[in-house]
Amino acid sequence: MRTNNSEISVDEYYHVFNRGVEKKPVFLDKRDYARFLFLILYFQSPTGFYNLSRPVTSFVRSLTFNVDKEKEAAVIKNRTIELGAFCLIPNHFHLLIREVEEKGTAKYMQRVLTAYAKYFNTKYKHSGHVFQGTYKVNHVEDNDQLLYLSAYIHKNPQNYTSYPWSSYSNYTKKNSWPKLLNVENILDQFKNQKEYADWVKETTAKEIGDIITPHDVDMLEV
């Protein structure tokens, strides 16, 4: 069910997504993906970061952002939302988040999208909007929808089991950001990581269709 920012409630889960304006790509190289990934992980609180190119360069080279432990602790302590899953596709993104603080989602998305748009426009000498209008928010109605949403997000790429820009490997192998990416709320409902991976594999399009509207499918069509 489509939700307005004024209707978002604390402790509830939401599917947040958007695509590039005119369906154009918003992630053109590895550094772009890494930049957006840093933003969705570390902008969960108002904690300030400067010279973002340093941790992004670290990730591109070694798959670690190498953020100071005190900075990371400040993010965790003061977060306004909790990130549960993500997938970044060349021209759109999907996030599963839980509202932690009133208006936390709005604050989080404003910071993330503004920061990324400034970066993108500067890097590519682009002007105007990067994303198509306001991001979309769907309320997760119950636990079944929460589980199927995680499958939908993770199966978005065709080669989802090896796709590097989603949280799938954090669910099925090792969570690279255990304090910044909460996989337990979903994984704890399965015996182990393999059972979750098998369940995602067996989840059908019909089941997934229950958690996204035809309008949303059309909006996210590549």
C-alpha cells in the first residue's frame, strides 16, 4: 500500500524505491555504486561525514569503507531509520527500512538523495534532477509481506546470487556490516542461511506480486 511521509509510523517497515529520471542510469561505474552504498549505510543518522571520496575509494580498492569506529558507533547510536535490505540496479534502487524515529525516513532519504544528486551532477557535469520525482514508499503490512519483500529485493537482478550491489550475500554468506544492516529480523525466521537462500530461490513471481502494485512494476520497468 502506497504511503505518504506523513503516514509513516515508528517501528513499522517500508519498501522505499525510485528510479532515474526518464529511466536513465544513475549508477554508471563501480564508484557510483560504492558512493550510494556508503550513503544508505552511514546516513542512517545525522552524523556528519566529510571527504566521502576517501571511504569510497577504500571500498573500491578493498571492499571496506574503513570508517573510524567512533564514527560508526555514532551512526548506530543516533540512527533515525534501520536498514534491512537493499539492491542497487543501474537505473533504480530498492531499500527495506524500519522507521526508528518520527520522520526518520524523510530525513534519511532527503540526505541520501540530495548528497548523491550533488555528487552525480558534479561528476558527470549534469544539471537538473537525477531521480524521477519523489521516492516511493510502500508500507509492509505484515510478516509475510516482509519476507516476500526481501525476496523481491534480492531477486531483482537476473544474476541475483552473484550480484555485488545487493544485500543478498549478507543474508546468505557473511554480513559485512552487522551493526549497520539488520538481517536478523528476517534470517532468524529460518534455520540457517542456506534455508533462506533456498526459500528465495523457490519464491514465485505470483507470491512476490502480492507486495508490489502494477503501477510500481511499470515505474520500475527498465
